[in-house]
Amino acid sequence: MLKGLGDVGKMMKMQREMNKIQKKLKQMVMEGKSPGDEVKATVNGEYELVELKIDEDFFKNHEHRKVEKMIMIAVNEAVEMIKDKSAADMKSLTAGIDIPNLFNKS
């Protein structure tokens, strides 16, 4: 009669685990770097830039376009790392179940 309740229990457990992972991801930070490590950008799990470091000599000795480009590279790398980690953690939770749009990095 209540044969399907086992599936509901599994879904509730998965929801609890997903909430734990989401909380952990929000607290996570990743650091992206420009190719020569002149610029370092730290992004948190909510995709907010929380720290930006620019090597003083690099900043003084290069035109602003190059500095801007290195900032973009570092920030984008940090964001990509957060996205990849989030997708990997969620994929491990669903044990390979394909849930459409769950792992999209858009």
C-alpha cells in the first residue's frame, strides 16, 4: 500500500545532503592567478570577488590594459574553479543520476 515511501525517504535524504553541500560551497573560496602570478583573485562560493592582489612592480611597470587583462584572467579562473568544484560535489551526491541543467556552468 505504501510501497513508494522508500523513494520519498531517499529523496528527503538527498535533499538534506544537497543542503549540506550547498552550505559548504557557500563557505568555500578559490584563488585564481594570472599566468605569471602577478594578479591573484579570490572568489567565494557565491561567486563574489573577496580579495584581489596585484604585484606592485607589475602594476607600476605595465600599461593598464595588460593589468586589466590579467585581472580578468585571474577572476575568471577562480570562478571556473568554484563552478567545477560545485558541479563535482553535486554530481557525487546524485551518484551519476543525470538531472537536466543541474551541472550547467552558465
